[in-house]
Amino acid sequence: MARELDLSDHLKYPDRFLTLLGSLWDLGEDEFNVWGPHLGTLRSDIQRHVIRFRNDWSTEDLFEQLKAFEAPHPRFGRFLEGLAAPEVLPDEQAQRRFVELANGHLQPVGAQLRQEGETDGYPQFHLRQLGRGTARRPRNLIFATQGKPDIRFTSALDNDIEIAERADKILVYNHPVGKNGLLWSDLLSWWQETRGIADPETARHTLYDRMQLSLPRESAGQRNLFWLYHNLYKGQLSDVPALLPEIWVHWDPKTVRERGERAMQNLRMDFLMLLPGNRRVVLEVDGMQHYTRDGGAVPDSAKYSATMAGDRDLKLRGYEVFRFGHDELRDRERARPVLTDFFRRLLGVP
């Protein structure tokens, strides 16, 4: 972060910047005599090498002098919040530039500068821990399914699975998922390799079409979410997480009716994203079927309770679950600002 951080924006407000540093580190006493400030203090060195002669010290040099690299986590966290604060940087665009840069380094370690309110019309950012994630990485991602998969283990010892029937109706991503999560570029490479498609443009279109085909025709909300995500990030798809539709989070060879009281809830989710830091983010678009029966004519508290119980189980396993009401997303233009804001805050990508 220090290597990439250009302090030009902050140095437009040198007194504010020094006040921030002085609140976190001992910069030396401000002793004055007839010749001006007493030399030899860290404060005077920063004034000379960072503020007056800006090319003397790099940002890394400044961090080294402050001993910022050795700072306890809470102090370094307050430092980052201060660098994004309007009291230090009263320029919203500059604030957002810094936050975008910082979050690119924070998210892989499970943290994020997140906007939480405003101060005098400027955004106020606080450092927050992201979802705790899980220590495990996925081995098999079963997604874009058009019906319940017929799965069997070809090697139970190695967790090797095979789709016994209708394999063309189910996609199984079986490449390793790295520390950066599963990016669209990873998914595209897998698609090209397994389908033998040499042309990247053809691969992009066929992969998108195949995933879209799995979305329920009756759910305009799901279809709009899928389309808008790829539309919002069409210029940078290679750098954003893949959005996996119709993902199987649990799987049981028996039906819910056959399993009875021991049945798992929420076997299949609308979307899954695998983010840095082993974060697993589930997105759900809730229509009336989640809380009514008889075609929406009768409220059904049991169905709602089962949905919430399934959510609790996922969260305890380290998943983050976000639910959208179908009415929020059924109209594409109405859904656009909702999803633009959501994905910007989730991913830290404008």
C-alpha cells in the first residue's frame, strides 16, 4: 500500500496531515527559538522532506520513519481511517481515490474501509472486518444447474465426483480456488479448457449464455441481477469475482419430503461469489414463494422460518448471505442503482 500511495492529495492540506500524524505518533516537541523550529525532531523532518521538498522521501520512507509498518493493528487502523477522513482530506473525490487504493490491499486480508454516514457533507469511512470467511477452499462448485444433479463419487477418498446423468445440464468447476477467490477470468479459462474453445470472445459469449440459461424464466429479479452485474463491470470483468448462478450449497440424494425433519434447508442458492480472504457470499432474490403458499394466496410462516433457519446455518459456517426482495429487482432500471451501490460497497470496485 505504501509503495502505491501517492500523498499529493493529502499534502494539499499539510497542517491537517501533520495533526493526524501527531495524534498517532510522537513527532517530537515543537520547540521554537529565534532561528525557527528546533531541528532534529521527526516533525521537522517530515515538514522538510515530505511537505516542502516532496521528492525527498517516498511514502515508504515516511512509513518507515513513523514506524507505521510495526504499528499495532488498532493504531494502523486509525491511521487508515484518518487518511480517509474529511477532517484530514476535505475532498470527496480524493477520499474515494484513497479508499479504493487501500481496499485493494485490505480486502485480501479480510478488511475494508466502508462508508458509514457523512460529516459536513463528506463521506465518513470506518475500517471494518469483512465476513469471517472459512479456512477451507471449495473443491467442487456445482452451478448453473437445470434440475437436481445426479451425483456419485468416483473416489470417495479423494472427494472426486461425477454427474451420472444429464451432465450437460450441470456445470462443475473443479480447478483450485486461490487466495484471490474465483475471478471471472479464472472461470473463463476453465471454460475454454474444458470446452476446447480457442477464441476468447466466443468463450465469453458461450459461458455467459450457458449460465444465463440456468436462471428461472419466471424470476425477472434473478435475471436482472445477473445481467446488470455483467453490464456494470463489462469493461473489467477479468478483475472482478465470477457470479455463479443456481449454486448447490448443500446436496442430499433424498428429497426434503423423504428426509423429513432432518432435511437440510436452502439446498440451492440463487448466486454465489468467492471473494479474497476465503469469503463466500450468497445472494438471494426472494419472491413470494419464500413466504407464501398456494401461489402466493396464503402467508406461510413455516416457509419463512425454514428460510431463516437455513440462513443462520450458512452464516455459522462462515457464509455471508444477502437477500433482495424481488420487487427491488424486477424492473431493470429500478434495479440498476440498487445493485450499483451494493456491488460497489461489497467489492470496493466503482
